[in-house]
Amino acid sequence: MDPDAELARAGAELAEALTASLPGWAERVVRERSASQPAGADAALASRARAVGADAAEAVGPELRALLTADVDHQRQNPMAVVRRAVAWPTAVLRDAGAEPPERDDYARRHFPDDIYGITPTSFADLDPELAEMGLVWGALKARAHLARHRRP
């Protein structure tokens, strides 16, 4: 099969899976970071987190689709850089709820200064463990498509 076609197919599937994972991820990180909130607040926070996760998916989904279905030579950034923009939505929920930010190390403060709750995903698996393999396959197919096009004879 054509490496470019395989990459486009895998990229489209990965973009959809990443986008679909954002509401559940937002709910999960809000639940984890707001564990110290009063018991009655938990359900309301979870509901709000899922809703803002859907908003985040709507906001970053088109950019993910455009990036991951673009020609290999035009994929200039990592899809995780796009996904990480979604951190703003659950952060707002946590901030509004008065959740206490955890201690973060120097690396996290320097590289993710706006992520006061330490929720930035570092891998596809942080969003959903089932995305790990899909991300690896996409990365391998991207490397293959790039090599097929740019390998010296």
C-alpha cells in the first residue's frame, strides 16, 4: 500500500480518537484534582468538566484533523502540542471550583507555565491508554512515508 495513503488513513483515525478522548480526559483530571472538594460538588464538577472537554474537542479537533491528514512534509508540529491546548478548559473548571494547585517541579513550571494543576498530557496514553498503540502506529507510518519520499537512492 502507498505510504502516504496509509499515513493519511492512520492520521484521520488518530485525530478522531484524540478528539473523542478529550471529554473523558477532562472529566478524569478534574475528578483527580478536585478530590478535596465537598462530596456534593463532585458530580457537578464532573458534569461541567465533561462539557468543557467537549468544548475543548470542538476547539482543537479541526486543527488536529488538519495536521494529521496533511501531507507528511507539511506536518510541522507534534499532535500533542495541539492537544495540550485543551488544558485550558479543565483548568478553568478547577480554578472556578477553588481546587488547590499541587506542587510542580521546575521542568513543569518552565515548560507548562499556564498548567497550574499539572494536568498536561505528555503522551497519547495520558488521554486514553488505548491511544498509545494508535499513536505508535501513526508515528511509524509517518517515518515510513517520510523515508519513502526523501531516502537518497
